[in-house]
Amino acid sequence: PTTAPEPDASPAAAEREAPPRSAAPEAPAPSPAPPAAAPPEASPAPTTPAGASPLPAEGSLPVAAARAEILAALWESAPGRRALTAHDLGIERAEQAWGFTLFQLALAATLLEGEPPPPGGLGLYRALAEAGALRKLYAGKLTIDEVIEPPADLPLGENPHGRAIERLAYVPWLRRACRDRVLLTRLRADSAGRASRLRAACGGALHTGVHWVEREMRRLGVWS
């Protein structure tokens, strides 16, 4: 009988009979990075009326002072008015008698108040200042009749100040308010309620112009 041949046990034969090796799987490609988010658009900066003082930067002033700055700028931008400071009117700080400083500012604002502002208000204030009438009015040593008495050399019927003269009727209320020591103490101490308190004390003479008065009192360093 014939015998079956013995299987080839050599390493070469084993290599021929081994199943083929599968290739290693390729690593997946990295996912693309998400696009960077666009930066948020900046909010537009607040604007001020043409010719008005710039609005205060956020956080640069207390709320009451910032509000006074903004409202005073709006008041100045109304028809018939312009940007105006205490120094433009020759008003200086009078530390020992700052009620007179307040009186001058309140009178100037009163002459420029109204809808529309009466023509000649600014000229009338300057005429009173040049004539030395402001301190006499504050002290009660000059009557309104004496103030508005036309000069002898003025042509009959001519009125260079127009209807602004009518607003001099508020002088007694302004004088009384600006000479009241209790009110002056409260105005200096209470910045939050200052505008409304002063407006109420002036008998209707001041409207939005009270914020211009407040701003200028701050700028002069009388109020904080």
C-alpha cells in the first residue's frame, strides 16, 4: 500500500498557506474647525444737537450731573438760543454770596425762556449787566419800572428788547428764591432734587432752562 506524503512543515510553506493580512484602516481625516464668530457690531455713539456741548461719557459724571448736561444742551439747541456759558455773560463765582451768582444765571435763563424764546432776551441781559442794574435788582434797590424806563434819547415807541421785557416781571420771584438761605442750603446739598426745587421756587420763571442754570453752577464750582 502507498502512504500519503507528509505535509511540508517548513517556514516557507507556512507563509504560503497563511491567509493574507488585511491592511490597517486609515485614520479618519480631522473635521474642519468651525468658522470664528463675527465680533458684535458696536452700538452707535450718542449724538448731540448741532452746536451743543458734548454729552458726558458713561460713568464720567454722577447721574444728576449727566442729566443736567444733556438737558442743558438740548435747551441751548432750541430755535432762538445758542451754546452759552456763565463766562460768556461775565458771570463769575461769588463764594461768599453765591446767591447773587444764582440770581444772574436764573435771570439770564428767564429772559431766554418761552416758546419761542422772546427776541432780545440776551441783549436785554447784557444791557442790564453793563448798566450795573443786576446787583441793584438782587438787593431790591431798583424797581422794574426804573429798569424798563426808556432812555430819553430813544425814539418814541422804539423797543430794542421786544417782548423779553415782559419776563422781567419774574424778578421779584427770582430775587426772593436766590436770597432764601434755607433754599440755598437745600439746593447745595440735594443734587438729585435740585432742578425741581429751584423751578418751583422761581414762580414759573424757569422751565427747561433750569438745567442750564444747574449746569453752569456746577461748572463754576459752586455746586457739586
